[in-house]
Amino acid sequence: MNIIDHFKKKSNKDIFKYLLIFASLNMITLGITILLPLESSQYQGLSNYILIYMQFILMILPFKILGTPKESLNLNKGSLKKSIKYTIYGYFIFIFINVLLVQTGLIEILPGFGQQENIVESLIKNNLDKIIIGFAICIIAPIVEEITFRGFIYNKFKDNYGKVLSSVLTSVIFAAIHFQFQVISAMIVLSLIIHWVYEKSGGLNGAITFHVINNTITFIIMSNL
């Protein structure tokens, strides 16, 4: 099967259309932010809030534009008990992989395991910033991203491929969309673990819980709380 045949599959078309609209909306938003003198504005703090929360709106908006039915988002929550259980297991796996990479020195050799850019510290000027930006990163981002990547994209891929290939393809997209290519391999590993938690827990609760914990720890470290 050549690459054209893959794009003929309805589920793959749905993913491609979503990504195309998402990319187009981001380009339009980027153009607007370049034209507007946000940095010199006395409302710079407010503009930062808007830009951060706008990212989540742009992630959900393509579903509205495409008229994506709720069933296609696979919003099944799964078992709460399993969600907690496999979130803990998943995070131990994540820590183990990171320790292994550091101890073996592979983290210095393998590409995509560099230092994550700290955009949080530059955005936080006061306690209000911590609350508003922290809520976006620690709560809103995990919910929106898990609905998009695990609920929609991953399950669309599973219509055509097995769990492993679907997980890898989704993880590559997940990592690429974050636009931090110095840590793209680390993002792929993180996403693969989230897929494992998602499947084992039977729904989005596990994936969201794991993502919330990871983002919260990252936010605390980056904001020097």
C-alpha cells in the first residue's frame, strides 16, 4: 500500500482535515499577534493570558468547523480505580526511563532529549499569573490535549492500524505540535506512556490524570514555586 492509499482512508482523512484546519487557525493567529503591538501594550499580562488560552480554543475549534460528532471523540472515561493505578505505574515507568537514560549517558547522545525551553518563568510576574497560567497548563491543557490526541486522533488511527502503530503515529504528531524539537524524542516517549495508561485504564480519565500530574510537576519546576 502506497502513501496515497493511506490518505484515502476516511479516518486518516478526518485526522488530516483536523490538522490542516488547526494549522491554518494557528497561522492566522500568529499573523494577528505579529501585527498587534502586544509586547509594548500596558495590557501585556492580559494578552499573555489570551494567547495561552487561545491555543486550547484553536485545538477544539476544528471539531466545531468539521461538525465532528461527539462519538468520534471517544469521551469514555474508564475506571477511576484503574486510572489511578495505571497513572502511578505509568509515572514510575516514565521516571525509570529517564533515570536509565541519564545513568547510561544516552540522554547526551540520543537526539531530542535536550533541555526543554522554559517559557513559563518569563510569563509569570506575580501570583495572579501563577494561578491563571498554572490552571491553563496543569488542568486545561491535559483535558483538551487528551480529548484531541487520545480521544480523537489515536482512535481514528486505530480504525486502520494496530494499537502500536497508531500510538507511534499519534505520539509523533503530539510531539511535533508542541514545537519544542529539542525535546521531541522525550515528548514521544511521554506520549507513548500516556497511550499505555489510556489503554490499561480503559478511557480518558487515566490519560488526563497522568498528563495533569506531569504538567503540574513541570510547572512547579519551571516557575520555581
